[in-house]
Amino acid sequence: MQLYLVLLLISYLLTPIGASILGRCTVAKMLYDGGLNYFEGYSLENWVCLAYFESKFNPSAVYEDPQDGSTGFGLFQIRDNEWCGHGKNLCSVSCTALLNPNLKDTIKCAKKIVKGKHGMGAWPVWSKNCQLSDILDRWLDGCDL
């Protein structure tokens, strides 16, 4: 719990003034520019769907999972026990870097995660809400990419 509070304080201090939840089309554009459209075969709609269900498009989100004690960071809620910080750190990035609204470190780490054996299935939220959705195209409605 103390670790969570410290991380929450750090994320608050590192969040630029005026940073807020990003719009759906803004997220789509940033992910597109970051090379995620059809990266490893996953459409941009899948990535936008994942971002919504993981963080509601909040690049500064920090959430502690009481089931396994891990903490998720940023837009895709990348977990500290494997991907960032003092865990296995398979992305070679600090967890607080994943809270940056420019999403560069987040996208780089997400690419590493999706290249793994589970693909986007590494995010159970994607499997539950996005994988078999027949309305994925709606995630890009009205977005000028």
C-alpha cells in the first residue's frame, strides 16, 4: 500500500499541469503515429479499444491490482511486476515514464508486450472487451487519421 501511495504521489508530481484524459481520436492519432496500426496484425481499433478499457484514455492512470499486488501504469496499464520498474523490467523503462502523455515509452513497451506469445491477450481486458467485438470499427468513427 505504501508503494502505491508513493507511486501515486510521484505520478501526480510528474504529471504536467493541465494534463488530462485524452480524447478518443487524439489517442487514435498518437497510436497511429507510433506505428501501432496493424502492428503484429492488430488493427488500430484494437489498440484504441484496449486504451479505453484499461485507462479510459488517461495516460496518467495508476491502478493497483489487489489480486496479484501489481500496479498498472498509463494508457495501457502496463504492470510493474513484469514490464517496468523494479520487477523484471522487460521493457527497460521506469514505470513513471509510462505516465508521460506523449506515449512514446508506452507505445515502445506495448510493442514489446504484443510481440510475446500471448499477443494482445497479454491484456485480459482486451480479451474480454475487444477481441471478439463486432463493433471495433466504431472506435475510429469521426477520427481524421
